[in-house]
Amino acid sequence: MSRRPNTAQRRSEIVQALLATMAEYGYEKSTIQLIAQAAGLAPGLLHYHFKTKGEILVELVRTLAQLSLQRYHALAANAATPDARLHAYLHARLGKGDGADPRAVAAWVVIGAEAVRLPEVRAVYQEAIGAEKALLEDLLGACLAERGKSLEGVAPLAAALLAMMEGAFQLASAAPGSMPDGYAAPMARQLVDSHLAAG
Amino acid sequence: MSRRPNTAQRRSEIVQALLATMAEYGYEKSTIQLIAQAAGLAPGLLHYHFKTKGEILVELVRTLAQLSLQRYHALAANAATPDARLHAYLHARLGKGDGADPRAVAAWVVIGAEAVRLPEVRAVYQEAIGAEKALLEDLLGACLAERGKSLEGVAPLAAALLAMMEGAFQLASAAPGSMPDGYAAPMARQLVDSHLAAG
Amino acid sequence: MSRRPNTAQRRSEIVQALLATMAEYGYEKSTIQLIAQAAGLAPGLLHYHFKTKGEILVELVRTLAQLSLQRYHALAANAATPDARLHAYLHARLGKGDGADPRAVAAWVVIGAEAVRLPEVRAVYQEAIGAEKALLEDLLGACLAERGKSLEGVAPLAAALLAMMEGAFQLASAAPGSMPDGYAAPMARQLVDSHLAAG
Amino acid sequence: MSRRPNTAQRRSEIVQALLATMAEYGYEKSTIQLIAQAAGLAPGLLHYHFKTKGEILVELVRTLAQLSLQRYHALAANAATPDARLHAYLHARLGKGDGADPRAVAAWVVIGAEAVRLPEVRAVYQEAIGAEKALLEDLLGACLAERGKSLEGVAPLAAALLAMMEGAFQLASAAPGSMPDGYAAPMARQLVDSHLAAG
DNA sequence: AATGAATGAGCATTCATTCAT
DNA sequence: AATGAATGAATGCTCATTCAT
């Protein structure tokens, strides 16, 4: 008699389609037509499942943020010590292969720029950044605690590492040839290890 | 009887206007009308001085890259040692005040995202990043040489610092409240100092 | 074993929903989705009971016309003289309270404008206006006959009163604050009474 | 060197084009394309001279209101007595021929319905109605004063006449065949004359 | 009868670019 | 050099209607 809702499935398809187009065309040039085509759906249907194009973007931000956390948790499952967990984190975020998706990285860079001007995007972007920062502070704090050191400098250290990660995404997407191969994860590890040893 | 050309002046005014609008509206939403208004010029005049809107953007990228180098050179004028020059560089790029322009930072973030999809922008963006990276490698190399150390690891270290700087711009523009105040320049210095000491 | 059809009930619900939305949004902006929501029905169901949106409008015109006549007959039931019947009519159409529905009045105004351009609506609208005019001519004619006067001027008089009524609806819906409170029914009565006395 | 603005001229052309299309298609169906075509202009140009379609409508309301007053003043120029001026007014508003424009009447009816739902339209519509009502009260007041009568009942009388006029426009546009030919102006005159004589 | 997803044409609006003056 | 009007394609969004379930 009635028809089963399939909204969740469709919404996810649409968000994935935006991810794909945004990595190639940016947000503004990812037209509804283009996204619909990438999703294999009729254009009008996108506005049935999302009120505005901006809502698709916001959901994409949420999806990518969640994905990032999931990837860490998967890699950190077997990490026994604070240092191992920190390394797992840096590898999850900066390592190549193992589910690293250049499209997702490029889309994240575009999102970062949209967050500069779109309040709704900025809100969810900041939420994601805040969660990431809190996690990183926890990880660094555990490493410091194990060494019997003060937690005082943990906030700026986490901030600097976060910046390094975001910048690595930026440069990987916009100036790929200019960067050494696979520098990010090992270098981040070395820098933080030296700092923890010295501090 | 002909009046003297003021093209250079006008072009500069237009580029500055784009800088201003892009920080607030992004590139796509910085319409010719809006840029003209910000510059106090008639819309039609912009296409007299620039063939396309994209050309204004490319010139803006060049202008900002040049500005960044100038700021370093101004601050490094009195730096006598390699370490002093490196610190001057990090301060020039990450320090607050002293000519740090939030609008320019925001515009640079937007440019980074446009570089992902626009080949002409990517070209000049990579050129700027390449120059910055070369400068940074020089500075780091001099510090290592002074300590009698190998130059082997200089490329990834420069890359990591470059990433940290770009990421700091990103986060300063899109998630300002989330970051500790004035963390970037000191933390970058500490990390590189520890690394140079340990390496 | 088949359930009993409830088509008549559903059609009425849908028409009432259009009445409600049209008073607030007009006809064009009363979307099928909106009407369905106001009726508490699924959108698809509206096209099961009505072939097109226009058909709902036509049925609404008929419903309102019928309602108007019913209201007069209810109020005129106890009127013994021609003058009493005329007064009952004017009160039924122009009086406040007693079932006067501002939404119905507003909807009727909107219908009047749609009748300007939609032939199917104009047809039923004119039918309703014609019936109203005939009734009014009958009522006025009886008053004149009772006074032993000629029926000659009855048509323009009925037309003028009809116009006054329609205009009162218009102004009540679109410029409510501008009109004196409860002016319409008494003033119409006075004007027609003076005219019958003088004519 | 510079180009002379022609905005006033263009705006007027566009408003006239809306007047023409609205009489035939209503407001919602008067698409920008259609209005542009009626004005002989490119569609995009309409949004150069008006920010939104609604603004064109608002200007049309103002234009029609002004026109109505002008028509009265032209006809009343030679009226020496209060009664002559009142008759000139009724003739200006209800008389056929002499610049009576069926398209303007139909457009006014459509405007009246749009005023029900669009606040910006309602505002200017009410302003126009208010001005008309004030003028009518002045005219009626002068007639009463000349007869040495109280001005007490002037407000509802003006309101009733205003309603009659608006209703006459409505019926002339939506049910033309149903009304007697040229009934409105003479009948309005008779009704008000009887009333003034009797009151 | 009923549901809610799906379609696609149509809409107001935006905007880079052109051009007459 | 400069102005501001003009163009027309493109875009996000709306919506009556259809249809599989």
C-alpha cells in the first residue's frame, strides 16, 4: 500500500557524488546538474532530499569528519602505549595508502576555503576541527604524562600539529609535485618525538 | 596631448579590490560588479585592464607571493646568523601584528582552494610555493651547516614547516576561535630548534 | 470485502485545505505539497481524487458559492416581508460574525483574480455571480413591487450592490485597517433604502 | 567619455510591459521572459533595472494609483461646485471611455489579490486606497457641508463608495457579460444623490 | 485508496563579458 | 580610458504530475 522511504540511502549517494565533483570542480562549479549526473539521479530529486545545495555540503563536512575519526580508531585498535596511539593517529591522518582518498583530501581543502565565507559550513568545520584538536591533545597529554612531564604546552603543540596536517592536505592537493614523497607522517613523528624528548 | 597612461595604478587598485572581496565572499562570489564597487571603478573598466576575471586572480596570487617575500627580507635585514634568519622567516610568515593582514591570509586560503581546480592558478601558486620552499631549504640548510650536520633531511623538514604555515593560515581564517593565541610562530621555532638539536 | 469508498469525504477535505492555503499564499503558491500537508494527506493522493490542481480550485469556487446561498437561506428563513428578506440578504453577505469566515473572504478575492485569466475558473465564477445577481434582482424587485414601482431600474441597482459586496470583500482582505468597523451591511441598507424611497 | 543613464525610461517601459502581461496572464504567470518580450528587452536587463520581480510590481501599483488621481484632476479641472467635483470623481473612476483602460482595471484587480498575500504590495496598495478614501471623504464632506448637514456619516459612506468602485473593477474584469452596460457611474451617482437628499 | 519517491520543464536571478557612447 | 547599459547562458530551486509499490 505504502512505499518504503529510501531517503537515508539517497542522501548518502548524493553526498558521495558531491565529494567526487567537488574534488574536481570545487563547490561553486559543482552544479546540481553535475552532482545529479555523478549520482545517476534526476536533478530535481536532489532538492527533494536536501532543501538547498548548502545542506549537501554541510552533510559532506560531517561525513568526512566522521570518516577521519573512524580511520584513526581502526588503526589505533591495536596500539598499546600512548606513543603507539599517537603514531597511529599521525599515520591515520597523514599516511599514504590504506584508505587515504585523494578526492576526500581535495574536498576537505575546498571545504576549508568555503568555511571562510559560509557561516553554516564554518560551524560544522569548526566542530570537526575542535574534536580533532581535543583528540590530539589527549594523545599528546598521555605521552607527556608517561614521561612525567607537565601538560602545560600541550595546547599549542596540538595546534601546530593540526596546522601541519591541514597544510599537508592543502599542499598535497594544490602543489603535489612540489612536495617530497611521503614526507608528512614521518616528519611529523620526528618533530613531535624530538619535542617530547627535549621539552 | 594624450594623457599619461595610468594602467599600472589601475591594475593594482583592481587587484587590491579583489583581495578585499575575496576574503569576505570567496572567488566565485566576488563578482566583477562587486570588485569594481570595492575599487570605486565602473564595472566595464575592469575588462579594459584585464581580459578576464581569472587574470585578476592570477595577478593577485603573484602580488601576495611577492609581498610575503618582501616581508621576510624586511625582517631579516638585521639578522646576522643563520638561526636569526630562520627565526626572522618564521616570524615574518607566522607572527601576528607587524603588517600581518587577516584579509590577505583569508584570500590566500581561498586561492589555495582555487588552485586545486584552476590550472592557471595552480601554476602560479606552485611557483610561489616552490620559491618559498627553496628559501626555507636554504635557511634550514645554513643552520644545519653551521652545526656541521648533514643536509640530507632538509627537504622533508622544509616541507613540513611549509605545511605548518599553510595550515596555520587555513585555521586562522576558518576556525579562529579554536586555536591558542599566537601559538604558531613560537611553536614552529621550538619544533625546528628541538629537531635541529636532536637530529 | 472491499472497503467503502470515501472519495466524497476526501475531496471535501482537499477543497477545504485549498481554502485554507489560498487565503494565506494565493493560488499559485498553494502547492500540491502544501495543500496535502494542510489536509493531512500524502501529496500523491490529491491527484488520485482530482485530475489537476485546477479542478480543486473549480470545486472550491462551487463550494463557496453554495455556502453563500446557504447562509442567506438560513438567515432569511424567518423573514416575512420583501424588505426583511433583502435586509437578511445584505446581512448574510456583508455582516460580521455569524459564520463570516475571513479565510473564505480572502479566498474569494483570490478566486476573483484567477477568474480574470483562467477560463474554467471564470466560467464557474460567472455562474456564481449570475446566480447571486438573479437572487438580488428578485429581492429588489419584490421590494419595488410592494411599493408599486416600476421594475425598470432593478438590474443596475442589483449590479451596483453586487459590486459593493465584492469590493467590500476585496478591501476587507487587502486593506483591513483602512475601513471603518462594520460599515458595509448598514451602509448598503441605508443606500438601498434611500434609493427605494426616492426612486 | 561616459554614457548617459537611461534608467528612468527603461524602468517605465518595464512597468508598462508588466501592466500589459498581468492583465492577460496574472502576476505569477507574467514571467520575466514574458515581460521582457512585451517590453522588447533582453530578460537579463530587467534585473539590471529592478532588483526583483516584486519591485516591478510595487512600482506598477504606484504608477496606477498616480494615474487614477491624475485622471480625476484632469476631469475635475472645470468642476465649479462640490457636487460637480463628486460627479467628476465618480466618472473618472467608473466611467467608460475617456482613457478608461481595461488592461489597467484588470491589472488592478490582480494587484488587489496579490496584496492579500504580499506584504510589500499590501503596503503600497493600502497607501493608494487610503489616499483615495481621503479624497472621497473630502468630496462627500463638501457636498454635505453645502447642504448644511452633519459630516458624521461621511466615513462609512466613502468606504461604501470605494467598495463599490473596487467591486465594479472586479466584476468588469472577471464577469464582464454579467453586468448591465455602463451601470456603474450613473448608479453610483444616483445612490449617493438619494442618500445625500434623504440623510 | 494510499504512499512518497521520481521526473523534468520552467522559473527568478546571477554574472562574465561585450559594446555603444 | 572610462562609463554603464546590454546580452544571454547558466544556476539553484520549485512544482504539477506520474508511478512503482
